[in-house]
Amino acid sequence: MIAKTQSLKHILRSQQFTVSFLESLFTRTDQLRTLFENGGRGTVKQLLSGRLMYYLFWESSTRTRFSFTTAARHMGMEVEGTENAGEFSSAVKGETLEDTIRVLSSYAPDVIVMRHKEMGAADRASKISSAPIINAGDGRGQHPTQALLDLYTIKRELGIIGHKKVVIGGDLRRGRTGRSVVYLLAKYPGIRFYFLSPESLRMEDDIKEYLREKHIPYEEHTTVKQSLQIADVVYWTRVQQEREEEGLLELTEREVMEFTLDKEQLSWLPKQTVLLHPLPRVREVSIQVDADPRACYFRQAENGMFVRMALLEWILAPVF
Ligand code: NCD
């Protein structure tokens, strides 16, 4: 049975959200967090009890998968899925994504969380599925729920999201988290972007066009110091070595050094700056940086579970 899909609450890309939705989601995230942390786990256990989540990951994941499945379980959901759909699903026999989603959604899950290596895969799934699809990353495309937790973290750390100078640094060409957070931040007033990357990893044109159309200022830089000195928010990302569709890409030793944050780079940052990173960090942020109060990335990852609780609730049993 294929239900009408238009009315389902698919989560596919950052552009789909409004600021008023985000503000409500973040308020609800805070409420759920308070219930969970102060009232005990049992206080949220009934909220989604009896609901079923499927998760299908064709690409590796730690935080996204665990925070989704754990958020679901804390709220009483049943969870079923695979973290290696490329090998442990019929994809290995040549089944199309469309057929897999058609069949799985006929078993009546309440939501399907999926990560795929192809850009646009979640969109394709949403056209077939009779359950809401959550895009947990589609190749070089987007990772909208990461962007939700990124903005929640900025709000929690700085009080407000708008009127900030935001440096997005690292692999901007192939990283989906940088793309998604830009689309989402672009909804807020007074944001000015500084795209900081090695020459070969510059931000793609689609994002720059989007910003130009909306008259949102951005600058592109390839040297680090100048941008870090004025940043309110730094969003740092790793080089996506696994995305080598266009042949092996070698950064120069100077570029690698330049794009590794260490004590020296920290000394360039203003006192109130928040340093975000979606994780996993490889070598682009030294572990020397972890103890600095401006380094938010582990708090950011923790926030992810609560934001995903609020998002699952909004999809399945909305209170706003
Ligand atoms: C990111 C991703 O998968 O895009 N990880 C995550 O979900 N936190 C970032 C990355 O892999 O670099």
C-alpha cells in the first residue's frame, strides 16, 4: 500500500524550515531535556511509545545513528534497522533504493531515518515512502538534522542565532554539514559568512547563488588568521577524503598546517567565539584545543540527541 506522501513530514533539506519552526523546536528541545535530566528518564518514555523507527545507513555513522536510535528508545519507540545497508540489505543483490523503500514502508514503520552515499537519495525515497523520511546525510548533498543541532548549540552557547559573523572552514566543496548549516543560518537576520578553505575545496556555486539571491553577505578566504580574528562562530570541518569521485585530491603541506586548529589559532579567536565541529574530527582540530571553553563540539554532539527527540516528537506526536 502506498499512502499519499505529500502530507508526510519528511525532513530532507535545511531550506524547508522556518525561523518560527526552529524557535519552537528549540524550546521543545529544552523542555524535553529538562524532563529527561531532572525528572528522570521515565518522564519521556511514554511520549512515543509503541511507535516504530527504521534506520537504514548506506554510509558510516556514529553520532547520527546512535543519537537517533537512542532518542527514539528514550521516548519509548521500537527501533529496527541496519548500519551497513550497502552490505546487509538487498542492495548488495542489486535492489534499487526505490524498491527497498517501497517494501519497507509497507511494513508500517512510523518513520524512516536514512543515510545514503548519493545526493538526492532521501528525496527519491520520500517520493515512494508511506512513512516520513528523515535525511541523515545524502552524499555531498545535505544533513539537515545536523544543521538543526548546530543552530541549537549556537543558541544555547550565545543566547541568540542572528547578527553573527560565521566562519565556515575546511572542506566546503564536499562536506554536507557546512552546506546544510549555511542554508539554515541564512534564515536569520544579520548573518555574515566567511568561507575559509584551501583553494581546491571552495564552497560550491549553488550555495553562493542562494546567498546572492537573498542578499546575504559572504566572503571567501584561503588564509586562516584574518577570518578567525573576527569570528563569533567558527564551524570547522574535516577533509572528506572518502569522497574522491574526481580523483585523489592532495592538499599541500602548507594547506594541511594552515587548516589545523591548534593553540596558536585559538589565540587568534575572540573570547566569546564558539567553535563548532560536526565530528568526527581527524587532524584538523588538535586535541590541545578540547579543554578550551570555546570548543563546543562535544556539547554539540550531546545536544544532538535532545534535538532529535524533539524532532521525532514533532513528526509523530506534535505538541506545537
Ligand atoms: C558528518 C557527516 O556525516 O556529514 N558527521 C556527522 O553526522 N556528525 C560530518 C563528517 O562526516 O565529516
